[in-house]
Amino acid sequence: MSSKRLSKLDAPKNITGVEKALNEHDFIVSKTDTKGFITYCNEIFATMAGYSFGELIGANHNLIRHPEMPKLAYKILWDKIQSKQEFFGFVKNLCADGGHYWVYAYITADLDTNGNIIGYTSVRRRPPQSAIDQIVPIYKRLLDAERSGGVESSMRLLNELLNNNDLEYDEFIINLQIGANL
Ligand SMILES: Cc1cc2nc3c(=O)[nH]c(=O)nc-3n(C[C@H](O)[C@H](O)[C@H](O)COP(=O)(O)O)c2cc1C
């Protein structure tokens, strides 16, 4: 593998649909600067994504953005972490070979002693299959809504779903991660 620093433009165009599962006890860890450019990642990150450290350090996290992910997921992510709240969510990531892997991600802001955001840290685990099975059709509906009516439309849809189940966003995600059926 080369050590060329990669950008979103280098992401694979051939989406294979082949899933790579994270081992049950593994954690994928990365740290970014305030714009989402990777400053650190662990070996499991590099192995799962299929890139070398040289390619990943300095690359933007959107290198592994999967096209089947709704924009809304990243809007929620950035809104939460930029306001120093924790983000929990399910993310389908794109591997260098066009395959993918699902993660349950936890992201939080890194603060300096004055409380200023100096970067972000993400730790990810393997989600249960029941969570993936439930989130896939929801993300598909959100993506369809975005294609016709933009992120406002997918946000309206997600809020309806949460209201119908009487759940806050975090509760909804955590329930899925502990194996609940909604
Ligand atoms: C600490 C941290 C970790 C992130 N992890 C991922 C990730 O695993 N996959 C992903 O697609 N985006 C991740 N993002 C979000 C990306 O920075 C980006 O917002 C997203 O990929 C959408 O990019 P786009 O708006 O250019 O399409 C992360 C951001 C931060 C700050």
C-alpha cells in the first residue's frame, strides 16, 4: 500500500455490497482535528477500512463515507459534537475495496483547559445484527426523503418516527444497540 494521503475523491466507485464484520471485542478508534481530518487511528481502523496509516492520517473522515448513509446522520453527528454533546449512532462505512462495515459509534469533543474544542474522538463497536436489520430500512427511507426533499424532509421523517415511538434520538439508538426491537 502507498503512503499517499487520500481524499474523498479516492474513495472506491465500485460498491460491492460485501460486508466485513467487526469482531465482537474490537474497538475502532480515531481522533480528528476540528474539521474531521484524521490525526490518529488504531490498527483495527486501518484493517477494517483497508487503508494504510500513511493514507489515513491527514485524510478527512469522509473518505469512508458510504453513499447509502443519509446526510441527516452526519448533520446530527456534527450538531451534537460541535455543541459538546456526545453523539451515538449507527454508521455504515465504505472500505477501500468497495465493501462495507457497520459500527455503533460514540463521538465526543476533546476540550482544552479553557473548554475550547481542539478535536474529536470516536470509538466504535460492532452493533448487534438486530440493530442493523432495523436501521437499514430507516436509513433507506431517510435517504429517499433526502433525494426528493433534502435534509429537512429526512429530519421531519425521523422526528415523526421518534414521536410515534415516544423516544428521544439517543434513547432510540441505545435501545437498538442493546438489542431491543422497536
Ligand atoms: C471523530 C469523527 C469521526 C467520524 N467518523 C466517521 C466515520 O466513521 N464515517 C463517516 O462516514 N463519517 C465520519 N465522520 C463524519 C465525517 O467527518 C463527514 O462529516 C461525513 O463522512 C460526511 O461527509 P460529507 O458531508 O463530505 O459527505 C466523523 C467525524 C468525526 C469528527
